[in-house]
Amino acid sequence: MSEQMSFWSLISSASIVVQLVMLVLVLASIVSWVMIFERAQVFSKARRGFNQFEEKFWSGMDLTQLYRQLNANPDSHGAETIFKAGFKEFTRLRQQASADPEAIMVGTQRAMRVAANKEGDKLDNHLPFLATVGSTSPYIGLFGTVWGIMNSFRGLANASQATLATVAPGISEALIATAMGLFAAIPAVMAYNRFASRADKIVASYDTFSEEFSAILNRQLHVVLSQQSAKKASVQATPKQV
């Protein structure tokens, strides 16, 4: 019998509990790889989108024009969503006659912080599953191994003569469960660590953009208020015509 047929024969001859453990590990590994490829595309798109938006933002385009351009695109994400949320709240609060400059900036920053948190949650999607697979798969495989070895030694009690040929098949099929647990866990752990690091970097970029955008809006707000104060002073200083 070939080595490949021997491998599959060990799986087929394993107990139902060990086979269920192997099935769970195979399904966990398949789902993990699907999520790994999906997350890789999401993070690549997020980083590419942020770079493109940042280039457009710092190109000197009028902020109102940029907001209208992004608002016409329903597929906005990442820093674009943060910009839209902040500019919309800033415009709404500034139109209020009794709005305090500090209250305007606090409301604007709050809107951007909420949008940034939502974008961060999108990046963290599926990562808890990868962490769970990475942390529990070795133990699930170990459970299958322990169960299979227990069955092997229990079978020895009914054997008239204990030989290596009698024990080896049961131990081999049990160790397959441990190997499958490691096969499912190692890629999941590596992917989780990689994606968690990339998510932290992208979220940090979002926070940096929010601070820079807040500074720009704060300067614009003070310029507008200074112009309004100067205009009022000019009107009050103009002598009334009799």
C-alpha cells in the first residue's frame, strides 16, 4: 500500500470522535484561508484608498468642492468617510448663529472620531475568528490525539500479545489530529498578527489625518470669525447719515 493510501486509510479507520475532530479542523482551516485572502484584499484597498485620498486632499483642492465630489460617490470608505463626516458636521454647526467656536470644533472632532471608529471596526472584521482558530486549533487537535491514544491502549487490554504493529496504527491516526490542528493554527496566527499590525497602522493614519483636518478647519473658523468681527466693527464705526 502506498504512503498516500496508508494516510487516508488511517483517517478512515479512526474512531468517530477523532474523525469529527479532523473534520472540524479541516473546516476551520478552509474558512481561515478564505478570510485571510478576503482580509488581504480589504487591507490593500484601504491603504491604496488612503494614499489616493491624501494626495487629493493635499493637492490644494477647495474643501467644499472635494466634499461635493466625495458625496456624489456612495462607495466612499476610510479617510474619505472621516472627511465627509467631519466637514458635514463642521458646516452644520457653523451655520448656527449662536454656535461657539470651541463647540463647533468639539462637535466636528466627535463626528470624525465616530467615523474613524466605524472604519476601524471594518478593518478588524474577521480577525477575532482568526485569533480563535489560532489559539484553539492545537488544543482541539490534541484532544483528538489523546482520545485516539486512549482507544489504542484500551485495545491493548484485549490483545493477547502487545506489539509495535498493534499499537502503531492507533497512535499514528491519533497524531494526525495534532498535525491538522497545527496546520490550521499556524497560518491563522501569522495572518492575525500581520493584519492586526496593519490595522493599527491604518487606524493611526486615520487619527493623524483627523488631527490635521481639525487644525485646518480650526484655522478657517478663526479666519471667518475675524472677518465677521472686522465687518461688524466697520459697520459700527461708519457714521450714520442724517
